[in-house]
Amino acid sequence: MNNVSIDTTRQILVVEPQGLDKVWGFTRRIEIPINQVRGATHDPGAAEDYKGIRGPGLGIPGHKWVGTWHKDGQRHYWNVTGGKTAIVVQTTSPRFQRLYLSVEDPRMVVDLINAAMTAPN
């Protein structure tokens, strides 16, 4: 099961946490204009990186991270279980500068996001 639902229609990247991840992460929906998305990559090692200071959210080392983390003066949104299927979306959005997300098919989702960035308006 995916931790998040991702949509790129209408030139907006929409990320919606699923199930209890909405509650644990204090986030129901993230909308970022495609022109504020710098790119997406598959990073199965991201879960091992230092995340920063949590707040608010849930962090269970080695298992699950969902919510907002503050690192190097930036805000990052994490919704990762395990980490093998993690993707990282870099943005210029004032809300979150990076999104770390677990998805079922990371290569397909990365391609979807990156294609949306180059699609005509």
C-alpha cells in the first residue's frame, strides 16, 4: 500500500497522505505548483540520512517517519516507511523544500513528476 497519493494534473503536484499518516504527520494535503518543483529522484538510502529536528510528526527509527522535519533552515516533509521505495522531490516552495515519500513504484512516480515539469501548460 502507498503511504501517499500523488497527482500531477493541472500543473500542480498534489501529495495526499493516506490513512493514519494524515493524523501522525499533521498534514492532509500538500499542493505545490509544478513550476516550483526542481525534480524528483529515487533514493532508497534516504531513510538512513539525518532528518533534522522533528516537529510535528511521528518518528520510529528504522521503520517510519511521517511529518515535518527542520534541517539546515529548511522544512522537509517525510512520509517514509522502511525506505527502499523512497523518492525525494526537491522544490522551491516556501512550505517544504523537500518531500521524502514512500511509493509503490518509485521509478514510475519519479518519471511522472519529472515529465510533468516539462509538459506544456
